[in-house]
Amino acid sequence: MSQDNLFLQQTVGVLTDKSRLKLPGLLSFQAYSLEELASSLGIKVSQVARHLRKLQHLDLVEIRPEETGSVSRYTLNTQSIHRLTASWYTSQESFVPGDEIACDERIFAAWECEIIKRFFAGTRLTTIPAGRKNLEIIVRWFAHLFEVDTCYQESEVNEIIQRHYHDYAFFKKDLVGRGFLRRDNGIFKRVTPS
């Protein structure tokens, strides 16, 4: 996956939160302090700070200290926005309508398949579910990408997960933690959890 596609996928994942999505819109007009943003959005300062950290991690937002005081002002990083726009238009992994994620109804109930499809755009997971139950279903879906009693090199596990989500480490760790994969000296084996 190219760096631009990875940046695009990470940005889309971060902007799925409604409040976080409003921040770049506000900052596109002018610089704001943390308190001004909280007031404009009607949420707590601590929540705005958390959202801004995620946007800063992707370099979408910059902090500019005020010359006259100790209050910092947040601005939109227009170069990153241009990069995001370019990534969007040049993405080689574009979503093709009708290219939908497969959900084996012999393994998953119909309602579980609906949950799985809700979190995917085409064959790519768009965001990690916040709810425990939904996350459990998505992890089970990832587990079924691996054949039971088959051994995999770590690079193979990473590649299989990355076909559907950029952060292979998150799901690899969760698959091991939930007992779907067993790790022994860098070799992973798909097992049925007890």
C-alpha cells in the first residue's frame, strides 16, 4: 500500500467522528484557541484536546503560539489538506460499488453479517468498532481469513490482515489475545478458541 493510500485511509478513519470532522471545517476559516473550539462545538475542552491530538498526529492541524500571551491557537495545515485531496483522487484502491465484503452465513448470523458490512467499504475495514460486541464480530471475521491448524509466517499474517486494514498489528495482537491465533517462535497457527 502506498504512503498516500495509507495517509488517506488513516485520515478517513480519524474523521469518522462527527465532532472531529467539524474541527477542520472551523479551522479552515480562522485560528481558534482550545476554549473557543470547545465553545463552538458545545463539548468539553478535554474532548476537543483529544480530537486535536488525533488530527495533529496526521499533521492536519498545527499549533501556533500567540505572540502576546500564553494561549495557543490552532490552525488547519493546508499542505496536508492538499495532500489528502491528491491522495483521494489518485488512490489506486478505489471503492467499486458492488465490490462488497464477503460474509460466510454458515459461520455468521445474518445480523452479524450486517454489522460486518457496516464497517467495510468494499473489502477494506474503514474503522475499528468502538463497541465491544461489534469489535468481537470483526475480530472473528479476521480470524476466518486463516485456515484452522495451518501455520503462517508473521509476514504472511501481516499481509493477510493488511489486505483489509492498514494496522495489521492491532488485529494480530487481538487475534492472539482472543485465542484465534497461537504464536510460537514467530510462527502463527490458527486454532479454534476454547
